[in-house]
Amino acid sequence: MSTIDREEEVTRGEKTDVEFVAVDKSVSSGDHQDGQVADVDLQPVGLLNLSGIKSTWNAKSLAVAWGGALALSFVVAYDNNTFSSFAPYATSDFTDLSLLGLIGTIQGVISAVMQQPLGKLADVYGRFELFTACIVIVTVGQVMLTASTNINVYAAAQIFFVVGLLGLTLMLQFLAGDSSDLKNRLIISAIPIIPVAVTSWTAAPIVTAILNDTTWRWGFGIFAILFPVFSVPLLGTLWWHQRKSTKARKANGTYTPFNHWLIFQQLDPIGFIWFTGGLTLVLLPLSLASSNSSWKSAHIIIMLVIGGVSLIVFGLWEWRFAKWPLLPLALFKDRTITFGGLSNLMAYLGMYTFQSYLFAYLVVDSNLSVAAATNVLVVQPFVATFGMIGSGLILKYWGRPKWVIVAGFCVNVLGMGLTLRYRDASVHIAPLIVGQGLFGLGQGMVYTIQTAMQASVPETSMAQVTALYTTLGAVGDAFGAAISGSVWINVLPQKLLENLPAALLPQLADIEGSVGLCLSFAWGTPERVAINTSYDQTMRILLIAGLCCEAGALLLSLFMDDQNLKTLDESRDYGGVVIGKTGGLEAIKERVRGANVDTSAAAKEEDSSEVQ
């Protein structure tokens, strides 16, 4: 039976339009699962501190925190949108441009491997502590990138940068989960995504201005200043309320000092090693091996085997031995978590199966300029932002995430179908843009999976299940990129061999590996037609594969539980002030009635004293 089926049904009271409502602060964990209440004494210090923060913050402090979070999100979005533009200039200065792909591969693996551990760290050490650590790490990474003098320092700086930026992105989603009820969760989760709608169009002029006036080093260096400065409102708010909570707990004797050995155990270090090592050894060879001959290499096979065995050992450890598991396997007993997570993996797998080479395809086969091809690619994340916000509004007033997700995947399939049908933008660019827009709309709608998965667990497990959601998406990303790379490198040469004029066959390898060389052949010439045909035949395979993945994700989503977020909200105690908590009107009325009674009693005393 799923968690939603076990939720206690409560009588639905009158709803309130008040967005910030104080709820009962006497329970720090507050969530029930299988009839059990979490033992507060065994709760990680990070969750206890979070409970204290939530019991002391108010509408004003939440507004300040989210204002700071939005500002910080703009910095994150601009950094994400500009980094890939500065990276080639940096590696070219080191005369190691060929290593750019390898560094990107390592960056992708780190993104997939580190998300679940970061969720655990946030629960064990605390939100303020991990937010601060991520700001420090990403700033150090930016400083190292700015000052790097060789490719080794640059690669090391990338690790700091990726871990820090990944942590910030994840922590902003944890903040959304900590500060909102389920009905409003998706709207609040969209706040860190909103800047993408702006930065997608404005990042390119900023890159151009920086490269024209200075060097790539300032492209990194400016963010080493922006991250610490724009983090102050958010970090200051969290620090202030954690300090207030600590003082209150010390005063009433409930404060527990750090027990470093206990904290070390709660991090599940053995599970951490097996998980990160196993997933790395699976994803790294998938990312590096692209040709058929690579898959036969001994080192690729060995890494895959060791990685697979490590993940099996990790599962056994988490199931039988881990007292504080990094990834509680009991989560997968819930249909929403299992099928929602798998559908999310399939969605990202489908998207990155074709997305990696879409730009090259548009430039070569469709004869679009670099600017026009970039604008076509920007359509998808731009529309996805509004799809997420619109889905959040639907959830707020309807509360049924499953059917929003199913509808989103239907829109995804339609968008992918249009992209497949009208992929040649030299003939039909408008239908292609519509297809990408619909695909982006669907992507924004299926982001609802995160909220549905969060609704399936107690609030104390919110960070773990959010990290699981993002980890599965990153794994799908890595698998999709591996599939697209393998298809492109193996199929495109074969198609070129079939289509190119005999005189160009000696240049086949160069044509396959250089978009610039493809563009050097004039549009409409036999050589260019042959190249375009080869590109089109290869992209068709990638799009069909992506479409099948999206259809698979749609089928998986049908097995999710049909949750009602309104009912779930009424049975949850968030332990403090949250955005949009329903059912809190009664608490306010009770306080108002109490205040009225006190006022009436005081008035009666005053009247009697006047009579005397």
C-alpha cells in the first residue's frame, strides 16, 4: 500500500486565501508513516536545526529569504548559460582544446553521482551549513578558474565549480520544500527556474561584451564576486533564525551539542563509497565509450562490471545493514516514487538522446545561422519555465499531480513527433519551433513528478527523495548522451560512406568530425546535399529513439498513485510557518477568539472598577 493510502483522512475545513499561516510549532518531526512517529532523539542535527528554523521564521523572513534566493538563482542561471561559452577560450589558451570534451564528461558524471550524497549532507549537517559550504566551494572554483595557468588547475577548478553549483541548485529546491505546503510546492519550486526565461536570451550578449572588452578570465572572475554578494540575504535569514532557535533550545534544556561520531555514522559513509564509486564506474565508461571498438576494450568492460557489482553491494548494504541509509530502499515500495522516478529517468533519456546533436544538425542540414540555431534551442527551456508555473497553478487549485504528469508526457510525445516530422528547418522552421515549444511545455509539466514524489514521504525525507529525483534525471541525461554519441559516431560515417561522391571519400573522417568543413561546401552542391542527407538520416534515428523513450515515460507515469495534495496537506504538520498551508485558518481563528476573550474580560474588569 502506498504512503498516500496510509495518510490519515481528515475533515476538510474552510480554506483560507492567506498565503502565510502559522501552524502548530510543538512537533518538530510531525510526519507519520506506518503509524510511527520519528524519534526526535535519533533525528540528524540538520533536521533538528531545520525544525528550529521553521518554528521561528515568519512571513517577513520568508519573503526576505526568497527574495535572496531569486537573486541568487539569477547568478546561478547566468553562470550556467555563460560557462560553456568561456570554456573553449580557456582551454584554447592552454593549447588543450581537445580535452574540453573529457572535462565535460567528468562534469556530467559528478552531477549524477553527487546529488544523493548532497541530500544526505543537507539533512545531517543542516541547510544553512550546506548552503554556506556550497557558496564557498563554488567561489573557490571560480577563483581557481580565473587564475588557472594550465589545464590541470583548470580541471581541478571544474570539480569545485560543479560540486558547488550543483549543491546550490539542489539546496534551492530543498528550500522550496521546507517553506511551502504541497499544494503550492511546484509554484515555489519554479522560483529558482524563472531566471532561465530571462538568461536564455540575454546571456549571449553578456558573453560577447565580456570577450570584447576583457578576457575569458573575467567571465569566470565576475561570478567569484557575485556568488558571495548575492547569497547574503538568504544565508543571513537562515543564520538568524537558526541562532534564535538554538538560543531557545538552550534555554529550555532541549539543545543537543554536535556528536561528531554520531554525525559521521548518520552520513552512511560505507553506503556513500559504494554508491559514488559504483555509479561513477558505470557512467564514466558509458560517457567515454562511443565507437563499437571502444565497447570491446578491456578497461571499459572492467569498469562496467566493477561498477555494476558495487551498486549491487550498495543495495544489499542499504537493505540489510545501514542504520541511517543514504538511499532508503523502502522508498521504492511507493508506486509514485518508483514509477515517477523511472518516468523521469526515461524523460531525460529521451531528451538527451537527440538534444546533444540538434545544434549541429540545424546548422548543417537546415542551413541556419549560429544565432538562429541557438534561438531554436532556447525555445525549449524558455517554454518549460512557463509550463512549470502553469502546472503549479493547476496543482494549487486542483491538487492531482498524476494527471498533470500524464498530460505533460502526452504533450512531450506530440512535441517530439512534430520535431521528427518537421526536423528540416530549411523547409519548415515554424513547425519545428512549435514542436520544440510543445516539448518544452511538456517538460515543464512533468517537473510535477518532483512534487508527487515529495508528497509520498514525510517531510523529514523530503531532501532524500528530491535528491533521488534529480539523480535519476542526471542518470537519464548520461545514458541519453552516451546513446546519442554512440549512434552519431557509428551511423554518420556509414551514411557518409553511402552518400558522398567518390572524390570526397578520402575526406570522410574530416567531414564527420568538423561542422566547419561541412559548411564550407556551398548549399545545393552535390557534396552538401550528400552531407545533409547523411545528417538527416542519422538525426532521424536519434529522434525516433527519443520519441520511444518519451512514450515509455508516458506509460510508466500511468502506474503512479492518484494523489490528492489537498487531502495530504490537511493531515500534515509542517512544524512552522509555510507558504500556503491549508487547514491553518482554524488555528488563526482560535487565536483570534482567545484574544477577543481576553479583551472582553479586560473590558468587563474595567467597567466593574468604574462602577465601584
